[in-house]
Amino acid sequence: MPDIFTTRATTVIGGDIAFLSKKEFDGKIVTDEGFLGATGTLCTLTANTGKDMYLARAKIIVHNNLVNQVAFNNVIQLQQNAVVLETAEISVGSGTVGGSSAVVYEFKNIGQKVLASQVIRLECTGLSANADVVGFIKCFEEDTGESPTP
Amino acid sequence: MPDLFTAVPPKIIGGDVAYLAKKEFDGKLRTDEGFLSATGDLATLTANTGKDMYLARAKCVFHTNGSSSATNAANDRVELLINAVIVETAKYTQSNIGNNSPGVMALEYEFKNVGHKVAASQVIKLEVVSLDSETDVEGFIEVWEEDTGVDPSA
């Protein structure tokens, strides 16, 4: 007689790519990208009504804007509902005898959740006149209270 | 007597490598690579008829090409486009790479916006929109295809 009452084991193959492509398939992915040459909000996402929103990816690229000076004290914060979770402080060089490449920083504090109408964002709180910054965040939404894993 | 009511937990096998290897095994994986010294399409893939196409990997490498200009190089910029929409940008600058400077390192940038989907005949591509004469760039994208409407995790 078959075991008709036991929930069958599901074999799950894959990591982040599989997980995020499934969220894309389900229409749950939201992203934002921004560029700044001064302090301010770099990119921001707000959880929709009836949704919990989870952070999947956040990164910045800080690069010298070729004014020919060292660019220092560049500070970008990852904020969850206005609370600072993680901070990137990056200096990039330039000068008369050589410079440096752009610096990529990927925030590590992923998986964080905000509730409906709350915000996940990257905030640039310090930026040298000699630096520019690119930022990107990727989130997915679930119905309020739903587990993000099936 | 068997335990009729206990839910069996999912069995997790591998990570991204296992997932992509399975797509390759199923004949679903596609890639493209390109090299540019000027602006233009760096790497591009178009979803086939009857297929949805998902982005698995995208990266580019900026590097000096050995020219000995003493001037600052302009902003170099590569964009990831999903069906003609810019979803992510890589930027790079190099300054004062003249004869007496120590030079700058190449920058490998891996795009973070993976998992995106396009429908049949739509395009995923890397486009170089700005590149100075002292920089070259290499780019690569990896995707897989599913029959239209089929769950990629199935």
C-alpha cells in the first residue's frame, strides 16, 4: 500500500542563482540602481503593502572622478528601515605619479527583512569631491508572514 | 508501522555549480564572450522561440592596454541590459597611467543582478557605452533556457 500521507521529500539543486531565478519566475524581484557625485540616497526600495521584503544583493563601486587627487572618506551605509546595518568606507587614489582602480564592495548583510512600507536603501554619507559612486540593491517580496523558502 | 504523518525535509544538493551543471546536462546552457577596445555590444544572447531565458552569470574585466598616455583616462562604463532595460552598471577609471606612473590594476567586475528572465526573442547583453583609448574590456555572460512558462527550479 502506498504511503499516501507522508509529504514526499523534494530534491533541491542549486544556490543563489536557482533561488533568485525562482523568485523572478514568481514575479517577486525588485531592484534599484543609482549614481551619485555627492552625498545622498544612492538607491532605495520600499516594501509594498501586504509584503515582507528581503535583501538579496547590495553593492557599490567607488571610483575616482579624475580630478587628480586622492579621494578619501567615502562612506556608504546599508540601511534597514533607517537603521545602519553595515558601512563601507573606501578611499581611491589618484595623483601625479599614479592612481588606483575603482573599488567594488559587496555588502555582506543580506537576507535582512523589512515590513510593508519600510525601506532598504544605500545612503552615501560621505563622498570626496574627487570620487563618484554607483550603487545597486536587489530584493524580493513575499506575502506578509510567508516563509521565503517554500 | 510507518510514520504516515511526518513531513520529509527537502534534500539539498550542491550550490550554483551543481545547478548550472544540471542545466548543462539538460542542454539548456548558453554562453557568449566578447572583447572590445571601443564602445559597442560586448556580449549578447537572444532567447530562442518558445523559451524563457534566465541570466546566470555576467562579468567584465577592464584593463589598461599599454598605451603610454600621461593623461587621465575617462570613465569606462559597461551596462547589463535585460530586454533593452539597464539593470546594472560597472564603472572604472584609471588616472595618470603615464610613462613614470606605476599603473593601475585591472578590475574584474561580476554583475550581481542574476536570475533575471527574458521571453522569447528578447535579449540579454553587455554593452560598452563608454571606453577611453587607454582601456580594453572583456565581457562574458552565461544563461540557460526553459520552455516558456516552465518553472526554472522544477
